[in-house]
Amino acid sequence: MDRRSLLKSSLALAAWTGLPSASLFAAANAANAGTGISDGEAQFFDFNKLQQMARELATESYARNVVTLPPTLADLSPQQYNEIGYDAEHSLWRKLDGQLDVQFFHVGMGFDLAVRMYSLNPETQQAREIHFHPELFNYQRSGVDVSQLQGDLGFAGFRVFKAPSLTERDIVSFLGASYFRAVTDTYQYGLSARGAAVNVYFDTPEEFPDFTRFWLETPKPDSTTFTAYALLDSPSLTGAYRFVIHCEDERVVMDIDKHLFMRQAITQLGIAPMTSMFSCGTHQRRMCDTIHPQIHDSDRLTMWRGNGEWVTRPLNNPPRVQLSSFVDHNPKGFGLLQTDRDFTHYEDVVGYYHKRPSLWVEPKEGWGEGEIQLLEIPTTGETTDNIVAFWHPAQPIEAGQTLNFSYRLYWSGEPPVSTDLATIRSTRSGMGGFTEGWAPGEYYPEVWARRFAVDFVGGDIEMLLGRNTAIHPRIEAARGEVRDVQILRVEPVNALRILFDWYPTDDSVEPVDMRMVLEGDGRLLSETWLYQYFPPPPEERTYPPHPVPRQEESD
């Protein structure tokens, strides 16, 4: 939690929110190879060589290449760090006058890993290292003492810009451990992806692998696609990564090929991990005592299972850490989605949560047996990521083993695929046990209950309702009783609302797994709704006291 909090605090900087970069003075010593800043010795490089580097590194003892930060960098506040601007006159691909360009992040604050950067010529397969020079940055507003910046400190990461905004709004960022992000045409960052996740929920501290080197292949001037290679390193594994990144008009698509080499056995390995934030929403308003009705980067985990079933699991901000596992074979896709895009549902002019992207994972080949795992961590606010989702292979991960995975990431407003079945529009929850339409306070039931309302849209629901076909919700709860099921038509949004109350049958506060699908006309009509409810302790299963009637004054 400590390292995750640190990373989230760092990633909350304007460098991740698309604010302009400074360009106030020119860097000295323009370099060679057409990039303007790469000045290392030319060396041959390709993906096979990178795989060999990772394989050999896995046989060596682990050593993290931490840079000794001078006090002026180590003691920076997030605000000061954010004031370090890159000189856009010396961005990596500026001389190409093309569609894409790259700038680099400065080391400092929590970013103490010296990440090495290389410029790669795809025609000659020659790579040159890009060395740190203070002249590449502007420190005027940061308070950094430039005289303390001695030697090659390396970089913390890089970010990519796309025309016509080649200096102001980045669309892809790699910064911190193996974290990376991308935006849609809203230019609003949200959830993050990672190169790998190791033991996120285990009896040992979570391990955060690092991208330690990047090779950035120079694109053609008219291209909006570029290729980046990365070397991953950690105590438990190493990795060789190839990212082919397509910067499209309304989304960013990443084709990822990775080869992982195990230094030691791993209990919980996360493939295609993504990290997000859910503080509160329509079904869980425990932390919504703010001016904002909802606060979240993502509102659900959606899975397209190997057997063709579509499943949606609304996210929680649970009272305690919770790991959920969904067994599957060759999943077709999964992702953390932000489906509610109505500004009035957030009323946030700082976070702009209605603009946050969704992230969808599409495996390129069969991943075999395993689980999609979802980790939910309690959070009291919106500055700490508390949601992690990834694929966990079923096979034991042993030292010396090699694993290869290929998949595609879609950073977009909506996932690239959808089902013809009815889908879940929203999940709502509140006090139950009374007749819908009676305001709480007019009538209080004798027995405590929790009410759930799940809205379905699309599919064949409208057609079947027009034919007066009976629609049957099949609802299951692992514990307790489901009663008072109602089917309501929500005409303003063309939805069908399934309303039901859940009654406890014991005093347990353990989570209750719920499941629902709609059936009718002899077939399945909807995707599967999964939910995890945390009952309050028995002493809290009460309603507010009945209001005292006002006594009318008399003469």
C-alpha cells in the first residue's frame, strides 16, 4: 500500500493530466542521428537481442539501478517536480516535422530509478543512447539548484505527443515502475496499465517490477504509429517487451508482445494488469459525503469469457481488502470500464471523471487455464488507486521458466467489442423492506433489508416487451434471502429495472456474492450481473427513528 500510494501521488502530477510543457530556452549541443539529442555510440539492436538480454539478466543477481539524487531533487514536492519543464525544442523527433514527438521525464522526488533511453533507427537497426543533460529542461519555476545536477542522472520515463498538439497535450506516458497510460480524444488520463504484477495479494509485500530501458523506434514522418521496446527487471523476473502503439483519432491501441523470464518462483503473477480507482458510485455511497455524487476512474469490470458469456461486475470500495477470482479458459477479453459519461453524475471540474478512458484487454492467442483476478482495497479518497485487475495463469510459476504473452490494449471511451444481449446500465442500492414509492420516513418496516436496482438496456428487451413476452430475472445470492422481486420499465432511458430486496438470515458480515441474468422467450436475454455486497454488523441493521409529528399550536 505504501508504494502504491507513493506512485499514485506521483502520477497525479500534471505530467499525467496533459498540461502544457514549458519551452523557455534552447538546449545546447544539438546532436546527431536526426534526433537532436541522442549522442551515444551506435549499437545493433532488435527484439531478439532484447530477449537475449532479458534471458541473461534473469540468471544474474537482482540489483536496482537507483540513482543517488542530489538533495535539490530528492526533496522536491509534487508541485515543484511538476514545474520541471522539458524544452520542446529538443524533443526526440522534432526534426522529423512529423505526426508524433517524444519528451522525457526528469528524475526526482519518488522517481529515483535511472531509466536509460535509446533512439532506434529502424532501417539500420542501430540504437544510440540518449543521455541526460540539464540543458534539456527548464528549472526556473521548480526551485531546483542546477549546480547540483552532476553526471548522467538518466530519465524517469517518457511521453508521446500527437499532431496538431506536439508540445502541449501528451497522449501516452510511461512513468514509474512499469506503469503506463494513454488517453482518448478527451486528453484526460485515468486508469493505468502495468508491465507485470507480482504478489499483489499475498503474505509478502507486493513487488513492483521496473522498466529499466526503452528503445524508441523513429517513425515515418506521416505515421501515427510507433514502436517502443522495453526491458523489465525485478527480484522475481525479467522481461522483454515490444509495444506497437497506434495513436488513432479517438483512441490509442497497443499491440504488446512480452517474454517473461523467471528468476524465482512466483505465487501470484499478473498478466496484462491494470490499476484504477473507485471511491464511490451509485450502488455504494459510503464515501460520497462530498460535493460529488460519484468519484471513480472506472465503474465496472467486464469480462467476455472463453465460453462466450458476458459478465459485468460493478466495482466496490470495500470495508476491507477483497480478492475475487473468476476462473476461465482462453478468455476472449476483459477490461475496467468507465461507462457513465454524464458530467452531472460527477460534477467534477478538476478530475473530469466523465472523460476518463476505459481499458480493454484482447488476448491474441489462447491463454489456457487461469483466472481473472480483481483486487479491491479500501480507500478514503480519490488520490490512491485501489482497484487492480489482471489475468493469473493457473500453471505454477517456477524459477527458470519462460512465459510468452501477446495481447492488444484498447484505450477508448467504449470497448472495441460488445454483446447483442441486454447490458447493464447501472447498479443502485439503498434501504429496502418498504413499498417502492413510499418515502423513507413515511413508513418503516419492522425487518431490515437492502434494496438493489439493476437497469438493463439494449438487446431484445424492447421487442419482447412490445410482444408482452414474460421476462424472468434469475437471481441468486450466496447467503440470505432474495424477496420482493419487481420488474419496472424505465421509459426515460429505455431500460428495464429489476428491483429486489435482500434480507440477512444470520449475523455474518462476510461478503455476499450475488448473480442475476434475464431470461425470456426460451433463451438468455442479458449479460450476467455479478455483485459483492458487504452486510453491516447486526447493530447497524436498523432504520432511523421515526420522525416525531409536529405539534400544531393552538390558541
